Amino acid sequence: AEPIQVIHPTMDNSLELIDFQSLPDGQRDKKAQTKIDEMAAVPFDLAAGPLVRAAVIRTAETGCYVAITMHHIITDGVSMAIFFKEFAALYQAAATGLGVALEPMGLQYADYAAWQRQHINDEAMTGQIGFWRESLSDVSLRLKLPVDKPRPAVVTTNGSFIEIDWERDFAQCLRTFSQEQGVTLFMTLLTGYQILLSRYAQQQDFCIGIASAGRSRSELENLIGFFVNSIVVPCRLHGNPTVQKLMERTRKATLDSYANQEVPLETLVDALNIPREMSYLPLVQVAFTMLNLQSGEVHQAGDVEFAPYLVENKTAKFELTLGLNESPSGISGIFEYNSDLFERETVAHMLDHLREILEAMMEAPEQSYQAISLIEEKELMERLDLDAENYECVLPLTPMQRDLYLESLLHPERQQNSLGYTLEIHSVIDPLRWAEALQQVADGHKALRAEVKRCDLPYAEMAYQTIRRERQIDYQFIDLSGQGLAEEAIWKQVHATIHHPYDMDNDPLVSYRLFRINDDHHIFAFAAHHMMLDGVGMSAHARE
């Protein structure tokens, strides 16, 4: 059967009255807050209704809580602001005995719903679906964030949130920076959010859901109803673009998405025939919203002041939702998370990293986004179990080094990243002095004292170069004299010390071998993984 909405001519306006004034002073607000949380958690019966509940909880002669609970199917963020504004005006009118003239409603939500269903298959909507089919053809439709808990077999909606309160000066810096870059504040924040998610998931393409108010026509601006629609912003961070270039990409992707916002997300999922998996939300798993509402301000209705009270949310519509609100006092909001996937500490750390990313973007927009560090060297050394007494510093891998490191991890049996050179010396050599000379060369070059350490932090690089203050070289003197080996056998053994696969976690990445063939005939073999040295570097090493 097809569900339909039934509009009642009037609403049961019964108001639950609760009085906690008899409780001790220190318990009244706490008891009221507990009661509000309990009321918010009571499910609605969509078939029986009503879908709005109201209660007044009195805690003092001059103070009370007004708890309004609505099902999301009949409201959204803009609607709640409209409701609050009209409620304050009507309360003041009733308290003073003066009339109030609310703006007449030419349309109601049911008219909008009928219009939307009528136009779901028209030419304009078909064209927008075609846009989405092409726009999403080359991006991953699943963002695989590392989670703290085993992923449930079926998506859950248990959640919580962390409050955000960024001060006025920081907000103004972001506004000024956005203007300088030719983008909106929304686009700047969305770019920072993309970088955060990319670093944690180690993905360079994915989708973020953003909220569209769904009120593209003036006659819908003052209606209460569920107009909001989640639209998709495809995120592409390939090629290690600069912050400026990435902001340009975000600007274009955002404008394109808003230009094709009429398609409901559920319709888009069906139209694109996206495979469903019970443990993931289809198409978008994370969301970003930004409003410009004065919802946190105190409103006056005659002698009564209305101030909002933030209810502890116990649900999450997505795995993560960054919800921000811009106001003259700064930027506030919440970072909502699915508590069956993430620990609060992890999400708090992510929020700290988001702020660091935004600050780094403003400080150096010409830098590549991957150059933005989310971890300080002190913390990194602790995570890698390094002590400052023995290690000089920790350095990120260059893009080329990272590629070579990945290649060796994926194909540990291959030898193409092994480099080296040999010197054939027809002279008497003191092996100990030869080793001393090699040690002196290594002491003077960080690359020859470097190790590569894996890092399992999701927001950090996969591996780092760690530079020892002092490092004993991997040197062996091998005496082949008197063994009667043929020249071919000797050189086979020499070359085997250079050309071999590397165990990136255990093998030394630079090594030295001195072979004695006889008293006045020696062969020196120098071997290194390509990520440590190149041909020019080896020539410089031989000269020293």
C-alpha cells in the first residue's frame, strides 16, 4: 500500500504541565533536563499521530522549560526557526491581549508535496538525474572511515554529539579568507571538512551530503514542513592540489550540486541503481550543514525571555554530520556521530584536527593539501616509540618515496627498487679503516642514517623517515681469498648483496659489503633501496 499524509482540520492542543518547584533548588533543573531527554526519546506513531508533542516544566515562579517535540517528517531546521518566531509572537499577543498579524499562508506543505510528486518525472527532473549519473560516475560512493567499534551488520541510528563554539575572531578570519579566495564561508568550511575526511579515510574521492533548504521559491520561505533535501557533493582530491585549487574544485562542485538540487536523495539512489549494503548508508555516509540562524540568541516576547536549550541528541542520521551555524558572535554547532561506530574521544580529536586544517589553509593556501600536518613531531615520536635522545627528527616521505614504499609493500618479492654500485680495487685495503671511512660518510648525511617506520594513525602518513643521531652502519667484511671461486661465482655473490627484495619493516635500507678476493684485490658493494638514494646520490657517496 502507498502511504499518504492525512491533514486534520484541527490539532489536539493538549499541553502536559509538569511542576518541579517542590524539589530542592539543586535538583529542579537536572530533573527537568532528564525529563526533556526522556520525552525526546519517545517514538512517534506515524499512523495514529499526533506528530507534535508539547509540555511545560515549571522549575520556579519566574522560570520554566517549554519542550516541543516534532517528528522530522513534518519539520526541518528552517521550520523550527519559523515555529519559534511565530510561537514567541503569539505568546506575546496572548499575554498582552493585543492582536498579532501573522503573514497569511497562500500555500501549505501538502500543496508542495503534491507539486513535487507531479514533477518528479518531468523533463527538468530527468535532466537533473542525467547530470548526477554523469557527475558521480568516477567517484567512490562509499567513504571507508576507520571506526573504533565493529561495524554493525545493519546500519544503526544511535548517536551523540560534541558542541562546537568557535570564537568571533576565528570566524572573521575565515570570512575574510573566503572573500580573498573568491568563495563563500560555506565552501571554505566544506573544503576543510573534505581534507579531514580524506586524511582519516586515506581516500581521494568520495561524496558528502549537504543540506539544501528546498525553498527555492519565495512562497515556500515561511512554511513549516519537511523541505530540506540532502544533495551530494562529489569530492575529488586527486593530484595533490594546493589548498587554493581544492577550494576552486569545491566551489564548482557545490554550485553544480545546488543547480541540480530538485531530485530527492531517495529518488536519486533508486535512479542510479546504487547497490544496497545493510551495513552502509547508500551514496553518502557523512554530511555537512551550515545555517545562518540566530537560534542561539535570546528572544524577547513582552516581559518574557525565550532562550533555546540544547537537548542531548541520542540519534545520528549519518556516520558523521558536521552542523555549523554562523552568527555575529562566531561559529557554533555540533559534530554529530554514530555512537555504534565512534568513541567520543575520536570525534573530539577529529574536531581539533578540523580546526588545525582550517588554520593551516588560511596560513598557506598555496601549499598542497597533503602538506598540512595533523600531528606534531612530539606526539608522532611517541606514537612511533622513538626517543629524542637517539633520534634527531621525523620527516614525511616525499611523494616519490611514498610511491616506492607502497610498491615494495604491495610487491615484496620484486627487486626493481634495489640500487647500488661496485668498486673493484686492485690494492691492499685495511677493512677497519674502510669501515671507518664509510661510517664518517654516513654520519654526515641524514639519508644514510634514516629508517622508515610505519604509522597506524588514520590521520597521519602511512610511514615516516626517522633520522638517528648516530647509526652504526650495516657493514660486513667477507673474505673470499683461498676459496678458489671462479670469477662468475664471485660476481654472482657480489651482485646478490645489491639486487634483492627488501623487507621494509626489518631490512636495513642502506648496506655495505667489502669482499677480499686476495691480498691486493678487493670488491666493494654498496646497496640501497631506491627511496633512500638515486644515481646522483650514489656517485656522491662513492666520491666521499
